[in-house]
Amino acid sequence: MEFAFTDEQLMIRDSAERFLAQASDSQAVRAALRRADDYDPELCRRIGQELYWPALLVPEACGGMGLGFVELAVLQEQCGRFLLGSPLFATSCLATPALMLADNPALQARWLGAIAAGQACATLACALQPAQVQVHAMADGDGYRLHGSHAQVIDGAQADLLLIPARSPGSTGEQGISLFAVPADTPGLMRTALPTLDQTRRLACIELRQVHLGDAHLLCAAGQAWPLLRDAQRIGAIGLAAEQLGGAQQALDLTLAYISERRQFGRPIASFQAIKHRCADMMLQVECARSAVWYAACVARECLAADGDPAVRSELLAAAATAKAHASEAFFHCAAESIQLHGGVGFTWEYDPHLYFKRARASEQMLGTPAWHRERLAAQLFGEHA
């Protein structure tokens, strides 16, 4: 396929870069690290109510801009470049696609409208395998009673809405899994912020203690939510890969700037052949990841518009697995090389490479490691159930 950005996509990229270069520069990121459990509320307000970034993907019928996933991936790449600390990823790349794929118009109208207006942020409690769903939904009169927990929910302590998968008693595998929309103020919902390696992204443990919910909180038919949850997580993995691509590119740019200034033996170290080779390897990995990410973003756009087309869903698995594996490895390689090529100061607090290294390592584990995604891809290629 031939891919090129439209003028509108270039405008989104350039405006995001200008804003984040000031609002999320190195000094702002370091200030955010000192915050205990939350993000900068003023930055989040500007993103949601002035720039309308959460509205990019939301359909126009729900008050959003109605743009595609490619536009959101363009934005995510810039967020990764500047290590933006905000609930934007969880809201736009995880919760919003899940709500768009849902079969509950009332929930969509309520929450997608609030997200588009910058009045609510949301997240999805991910479970890459059906066995990871540890919340149980017991039938209780006219509704359900949820009990159990989800560990390491992205922005779980900050979200106004949590999308929680839960399993009916006695069910196994992909059967019996439902997806509930749970407002953060629901009685019995407990949220505990967790310490993280990457302090620019928050995680939380979500515990449900006999939480009572009705049918109105179901995103689709009871017990039939696994395909929706699976596709939403794959789309989220593509959004995360776009963010990792931006981080990898910035790690490379930081390195190129430093080696052009650092001098040894009377000349910049960038002139040494061994340094050139290592930078060329970094660039190669970045460009391979870039191709995979933009192809996957196009597939995600089609998936959100295809209304359950099996061919598109099958392609989504391969595209998400390829993009996430390549972007994870490219980001970690570039961040590690950046530390090495900065020499003795590379790992110190005063220089930025360690910030990208932490984000690279943390995001590599998030939504599936490269090895896990390659297993999914191999299972699909060999005709096994993925």
C-alpha cells in the first residue's frame, strides 16, 4: 500500500508538536514526576477542553470530530516523543474504541459525549487472555453483583469511567465474559495507585467488592464480550506502538544532537565510524517500526468502521502484533543505545535518556510483550486459535 499523510494529519502533527514542546518539555516532565498520584490538572484541562484531543476519534453523532485512528496515531506519536503524562492514551486508545465497538447506544451517547467534551476520562481493564479475567459477575435480581480485582489498570485511579471485564460463574475460556461500564463513584469500587517504573504513566489496582450493576451497564450482550474486548485491546496496542515510535525517534534525535556536540581527539564523536554504525542501526529499527505502525493504524481505522467484518478483524491481529513487536523493540533499543552513546552522563538524572529508557521498558511489557505478540501471529499463520 502507498501511504502519505494528508494536510489535515500534518496539521495535527505540527500543532501537537508545538504545544508539547512547551507544555511537556524536559522540565515539565520532571515536575510531573514529583506529583504523588495524579497528573497536572491544568495540562489535562487544556488537552481536553481547549485542544479537544480526546474528541478526535469520537463520532460526530456523539459530539466528537469523527476522525480516524490514523489521526489519533499521529497524535500519539508526538505524545510519545515528549513523554506526555496524561490519561489521554487510556481514554482515547483503550476506552474510546471499546465504547465505539459496543452495542449500547445509551452508554455511547453518555460517555463518548463526555469524553469528547473533555469532561471525563476513561480506561479499560485489560486482559490479554480470557484466563486473566479475575472479576466474577453473579446474577443478582435485576442485575449483577461483581466481585474480584484487576491489577495494573492504566490510569485506573484517575479515570471517571472504568470498563471492567467480568466472568459469569462456571464459565471457561472466551465464553461467559461480559464488559461493564463502571463509573468511578460506584459503591464498592476501590482504587489503589501503584508504584511504577515509568513515573510518567500511572497504574492502579481496581478492586470490586460486591458492586451491583444493571443491564444498562453492559457494553454488549451478557457473556459475549470477549471479541469486543480482544479487538479493543489490539487497537490499543496499535496506539501504544505509535507512542513508542515517537519515543524511539526522540531517543535517536537526542543522541544525534549529543554526539554532534561531544568532542574527543579534537573532533565530534559523531564523525567516528563505529558511532555512525550504531546510529544507523537505531534509524533502521525506527523506520521498520514506522512502516508497521502506520499500516496497523490504517487497519485499526477500518476495524472501527467495518462493524465486525471477520476479514478486517483477522488482519487487525497481524497488524497489531507486528506493530507492537517492532515498536517495542525499536524503542527499547534506541533508549538503551542513547544511554550508551551519551557516555558517562547517559544514566544520570540530569540527562533525559533515562526517562525514555524507563518508558521503553514499561511500555514493552504493556498490552503484550514482543514475544507474546509473535506467538499470536504464529498461531494465526499456522491456523491455530488466536
